Amino acid sequence: MNLRSAQWYAGQDRNAYIHRAWMRRGVPGEAFDGRPQIAIANTASDLTPCNAHLTEVAASVRNGVYEAGGIPLELPVVSLGETQVRPTAMLWRNMAAMATEEMLRANPIDGVVLLGGCDKTIPSLLMAAASVDLPAVVVPGGPMLTGTFRGAPLGCGTDVWKLSEEVRAGSLTQEDFTRSESSMIRSRGHCNTMGTASTMALVAEALGTVVPGVAGTPAPDSRLLEAAHDTGRLAVEMVSADRRPGGFLNKASFHNAIVALAAIGGSTNAVVHLLAIAGRLGVELSLDDFDRIGSRVPVLVDLQPAGRFLMDDFHRAGGLLAVLREVRDLLDENALTVTGKPLVDYLDDAPIWDPEVIRIRSAPLVPEGGIAVLRGNLAPDGAVIKPAAASPHLLRHRGRALVFDSIEDFHARIDDPDLDVDADSVLVLRGCGPKGYPGMPEVSNMPLPKKLLAQGVRDMVRVCDGRMSGTAYGTVVLHVAPEAAAGGPLALLRTGDIVSLDVGARRIDAEVPAEEWEARTPDEATVTAYASPRRGWERLYVDHVLQADTGADLDFLVGSSGSEVSRESH
Ligand code: FES
Ligand code: MG
């Protein structure tokens, strides 16, 4: 076999000597004799607490790689802690993807095991792997165990929103709210709701990039380490078989990922991430594919934020494969996985062990799940809404817009007792797209005005060019494209305009006469709220980021450069 790493290690010249000599440090002498060099791209970091345990997972991957005759090489890569990183982890997703891509390409490796967990880490790793196109397989770090508070389970994220609304509404004391803090994060692992981390792990498996059956294994579960060991072995096999992302990921894989996303009731963030990954692979995937393929798929998983349970329950109930077995007829049976076998081959023996958590097809949690893609004069290039997380009575709604130009503007005014707002108002937040903030933060699920909460209002129509946390819920129209800061018409909306939402008709419009609408220009306050970074990554990002409807990647990162490096190291 002609290994890529042989370009560094083979031969007797001075360069090969240098490459080998510096890498020896105790590895067996035959390490450079044509044994596959397997990188373990590790996003473990103390500042990404959801991924901190991945170094232990990496140790199991190592064992598997050695066992199969490969050489494991741990490669720490840029890691993003969703709850810590400012101004939003999404600003750094493309940077992490670019840095990982370049380090995979620059180094003498033949394949890679990708260790991720927290929201942006699996997407950035997959974007990188797609662009380098070396054999690659993901081990998702897995969710935390269920925490409990006052005798009831606590779901990460979702219950933070719920409890904080309770404090705002006066039904929970500040002391009890603080007390719940230490109960929520019970173990290692990522958020245990069907938020973005859980969603991306499961979607990565549906896509074919995880060994089927592994995603969703809780982080402290011994079976995760067993799976990591097996995956290490598989990575070596993938190099022998030359099984690369560009070879087995295609439109059929994304079709299955979209069906899975809908059936699990997954995070809206997956839309942006899947579009970005597809863009790296050159797979023609559009926003409309999400609506066309996913919007009529039933939600079968009763997990927070849409439902009741948490990831530990989901795994116990049979996990992703049990879900996919229920919707097998909707899957593309040609789509292959990292193992070389089709995804559907893993569904014969995938029972549901708890039909409360994973519903059978005929008794879904929501009959039609997925993502609805809206268009209209407010979102000519599209916007998304997750109807399963919305209030049915608001899916068709007209109301007066109350417009905010930044999240700070929103916080400054929303609880003003004199604010002219009622339950029918439509809260609009703009300047929160990829360019405007920058980085497309999770702000779309704006908290409701205190005075309306006190009246018992629990949901309102909200419209935003940003994203929302996968653990959030509500009637939220998000990812409006183009964003206000990229010349999108959302910038033209004024407080008091009537906004009409009709999810059935897939429309989001401002009811302003066309002539007047076209004659409008954005106010100065609107424009000055947009980010205008001077230097560094933010400058590069704002100059090159694409809009949400194509995945918010950087224009020059779309596509693949492959694994070729033409020049020797000097
Ligand atoms: Fe890391 Fe939720 S904060 S997965
Ligand atoms: Mg998040």
C-alpha cells in the first residue's frame, strides 16, 4: 500500500531521517515502515468542559489503532466551549475548521479519528475532514447523565430557560434558581437535551461518519470507551480500504441525515452545519432540501426541548438506530457509512426498548417534524422555523412588529413597563446574522417581556437573522437570509409594521405596500449596530462569511483542497 505518510518517512535521505528521528521518542522501530499513521484530532480542553473527558476517549482510540497495526498520534485541535466562548462559539467554527483542516493536511498522517462533542466541535471537525478528504471517522464524546433538582430531572439548557423564566415571572426564588446550578451538570459529557451537541452526534451517525450505534452513548458509559477502541481499529482499516469522505458521503447521506434530524426533533443549528459540510464536499444541498425531505417526517423522540426525556433515556430506549428503523422506508438505502456498509444494514436488529421515549411510527410525538423553510419579502433567501418547538396557535399569525437593532438594545428595553407590546406583537431582532454580530449568535429565542409573562403569556412570534440554541423552544423564525447587515430587507422593517407569518404557506412577510417597501432605506441606528471589526479573525470573517442559507462558511473555504502537499518541509 502506498501510504501518504511515506512521502515523509520512506527512503534514506536527509529529510526522511529528520521526519523519522524527531518522531521516534519511544515508538517501535517499525513505526515508519508503512504503518498507517492515524491522527486523533482531539477537542479536549478544560475550557470546553463538555469535551474535557475526550483525552480518556483518545487513550482507547490509541489502543485500537495500535491493535490494528497503526500508529496513533494525538493532535489537539481548536476547541470551542459553547457556554464560555465570546461573542459566540459560531464565530470560531470556521476558524476551528480551517485550523484543523490545515493541520491534518500539513502533517504526515494517513487517516484521522475525530473526537468532538460540544456544539460546534463535531461540525468543525467534519468540515475539516471533508476538505482534506483523508479517511476520517467521528467518535462523539456523548451526553452527560441526567441531573435532578427537587426530585425531578433537569435538562441542560432547556431547564435554564424554563427556570429563568420562572424567576422572571416570580414563581421561583433566586436562591432555588442558584441551587439548581450544581444539579444540572451531573457528569462529564455534553448537554443531555436534544440540543445541538446531541443532534450533531446523531446526525453525524445518520450521515455515515460514526460507527452505527455509537452516537448518543453517554460520556461516562464504559461502552463509549469500547466503541472508541473499535473505532481506532476501524480507522486503520479505512486507510487500507482508502475509504474517504469524498468517496462515501453524497446526496443520499445528507438525505438520511435530514430524515434523522426531523425524526429526532433535532436542533435548527444542524441546518447551518449540514449545509456547510455539504459545501465542503461539493454535494448539492439546499435549504429547500430540508423542507422537502424532512418537514413531513414524524418526530419520534420525546426529548427536551420538544418533549420530556433526556439523552440517557434515549440511549436506554434504543438510540438512533431504533428511531431510524421506524422511518426506514424514508431513508436512502444506498448511503454508506464509515464501515463500508450501508446505514440501513444496521437497522434489522434495532428494537425500541421504551416506546415512551422513542415512539413507534403510528404514535409520533409530533406528526410532522423537521424544519419548515419560509420565504417572503422579509426573507427572500429563506428563513427557518421548527414547527415542533412552536405553539400551534401561532403558526399562522399577524401582529405589529417591535424591532430591536441589537441584543443589547433588546435587553435595555424589553422589560420597560411602558413598552408598547402585547401578546400579538412580533418581536424582531436584527443585526445578529453572520456579519452583523458577528458570528450569528443564539439570540433568536428572545425572552418575553416581563409584564406579558406576568399575564401568563408563554410564547410570542419572534423573528431574527441569528440562530437559537438547540435547547430552546418557541415560535421563532430564525436564520433570516440575507441578514440585515448583508443588505437583507429585514433592515427595512419598522416598529409598528404588520408582520404576517404563515408556516403552512411557508411565508414570512411585512405587510407594507411594495412601492413603499422598495423605497425604504435602513435607519442610521440600524446600520451602526452592525459589527465592523478592524483586524484579525473577525475582520477576515466579516469580509468573507456567506449567509445562513448556504451554511455560513467562509467563501474561500467552500470545497476541498484534498490532502496533497506539494513541497517538502523546510
Ligand atoms: Fe457544550 Fe451544551 S454547552 S454541549
Ligand atoms: Mg448553543
